Amino acid sequence: MIEKDAKIFLTGHRGLVGGAIYRRLQKEGFTNIITRTHSELDLTNQAAVEEFFDKEKPEYVILAAAKVGGIMANSKYPAEFIYQNLMIGTNIVHASYRHGVKKLLNLGSSCIYPRMAPQPMKESCLLTSELEKTNEAYALAKIAIIKLCRYYNDQYGTNYISGMPTNQYGIGDNFNMETAHLLPMILRRFHLAKLLMNGDFEAIKKDLKRYKLGWGLDEKLNDNNIEEILNQIGAYKDHVVLWGDGSVYREMMCSDDLADACVYLLLNKDYDEVGELVNITKGDDIQLKDLFEIVKRVVGYKGKIVYDKTKPNGTPRKMMDATHIKELGWEPKIDLEQGITDFYNWYLSLD
């Protein structure tokens, strides 16, 4: 049982996952949640992390901080992805051991599993074959931290558990077209295309002011080339361009569901029950062409979808097995289309 005033250090509290966990912990009545922004504490700096742990003495740690991004960012910045995620993970795990943290929850990603892993992917698939090349650097870093937690448990008797979430979306998501994950990227693309179709350039300007596009396009943007710039990110008056051919499958989970699972594991499950890792998943997936149609419908875009088949699809299928998490007593609650609808309504509310 964790006392409501126990010191819980939540890393990455400003991110999609960390923000959802923060809200959930508050809802559960926890009153001593410790957070730090990157400017306040650089988690890649071992000395700074040690100093923080020595001063604050957290009792519980949730490792939700990471350098994250979609297929384009992973392909373009592999050195940054492997270095930063390795440093963040090793510093937090080692400091937790040195300072007697009672329990640590380490969050990874479904990309740790092999590219051609049998579907649905069980926890036992880890390291059985080749990883997907487009996010190999990130995956290797996350795998290393899973193993680090396990080895500290085995050697030192710590209580560090690792949860592997499926693809997330939700409040606090990143909408930069260069670095965003799949769902926020396509949702924004459809939204901008809808505004373009409606000739609502004032709304487009507000959107572009609120969120960067990426790819160096923001510096080129002016009142006279808005449509041209939007065309470059695949948003047109009469169609939206999407990468690949829509044939691959992906799981999608609302970050509020993930937060529910994380708090459940933190409060109720230890390493001896969880084992090396546990998938946090619904255990089902959707073909991207069907997902795109849902997003198009939710946004209300009336144009066509055009596929750029010269661009990569990514891993053919990434459906995670939910058997273990269900055995541990947890299941998700948020329906996909309703979750996307709520997500889009939140996006619109930011105006």
C-alpha cells in the first residue's frame, strides 16, 4: 500500500504519457508528486540526477521521460534517440538503487519487439529476431533499460517493473508534423486540409501559430504561401497525402487508459508478479486505411485520401498480446473512435 503523501518522482510530466499519469495520480489523491522540467533537471546528466535524488529522496519513481518521435524523426536522428534514452534510463535506474527507492515503474514501447514477431506479440518475443530498422536506435535503448531493471532486481533485490505501452494518443500530444507520432500527425493534416477546403485562412494561421510544422517550413511561411506550404505536408483542398499504402496494422490506446494501467501496476503489482516486462495494451489493432477513415470522419474532412507508396509503411503489424496484463487484473476502457473524437475536441478547444 502506498501512502497518499508518499514522495513519487514522475519524470516526463509534461509529455503525453507523463501528463496523463500526473492527472491520474492527482485523481487518486496523491499529494506529494515531485516533478522537474528539463531546464530544472537534465536527466542525461548523471551528477545532476544524483544530486536531485540525494536532496529529494523520492520513495517511488515513474520513468516516463524519453526522447520520442515518429518514423521520420527516428530515421533522421538515430544517434540522439539512442544516446538520450540510454542516459535517461541508466541515470534514473542507478540513482533509484543508490537512494533506496521502494519501487520503480519503467515505461518502454511496443517497438522493442522484432519487426516480424509473431502476432500478437507476447513478452517472450523480446530479442528473438531483427528489429524494425526505422526505429532501431530508440528500441535498443528501451531494451537496454528493461534489462537494466531486471538485472538490478536479480542482483540487488530491487522492485523495478517495466510496462510496454502500445501506441498512444491524447491530451498533451505533439503536433509538430516532423516529430509527431502517427495519430496526431494525421489528425492535424486532415484538420488543416479541411480548413484549406473551407478557405478558412484565419483559422489556419491560428493553428500554424500554435504549433510548428517542422522540416524548416515555419521559417519559409508567410501570408502569401500558406497553401503551398500546406501542400508540402500533404494537406490539399481536395485530398490528403499519407505515407505508405494503408495496409499495415497498428494498435492505438488513449493515454488516459495507459495512465490508469500505470497507476494500477504501481499500487498493486511487484516484480515477482509482473516479471521482466508486461504489455500495456488492448490486444487488438486496426488497419491504417481504416484508422485514416475514422480520423477523416471525426475531423469532418470531405476530400480524398491519396497514398504516397514511395514512402515506407514501417513494421507490417504491431499487435501486442494482452494476456499477461489481463491476468494481472487490468483492461482498458476507452473505445477508439470515442477516444479520437475526444482527442479532436480537445485539439479544437486549444483555440
